[in-house]
Amino acid sequence: MTPTLDTLPPGRSARLVRLGGERAFRRRLMELGLLPGTPVRVVRRADVGGVLELEVRGCRVTVRNRDARALEVELV
């Protein structure tokens, strides 16, 4: 089973393998620079709201945990 982004602990890096979810969601992620093959690092998890803060291409992006479950990754 391929791990998903929501399972990574803070400080861990991975490479995106597949973007799941609805078409509009995938398009929005691609606009933010989250493409298959892109390295990402989990910066922290917010205690309230179920949000992950990610570092992607030198920028910080937040993604809801439920959306992060649709992003398959490979550990690096």
C-alpha cells in the first residue's frame, strides 16, 4: 500500500506520486505547485482544524488532513 501525505510526521520529506480526489481539487493543487514528482516536507500539524503545513518548492502551503489522504507519496 502506498503511503499518503496525511500519514507523514512533521519534519519528514517525501515525493508526490499521485494526486487523487476530484478534478477541481487536483487542478488547485497543481496551481500551487503540487505535481507528481515534486518533493514536499511536512513542516507541522495544526492542533485545531486538522491542517498540515507543507514546504513545497521553497513556499509554505496548508492542506486539510482529509485532502492530504488523496495524495500518494514515496518516502525519500
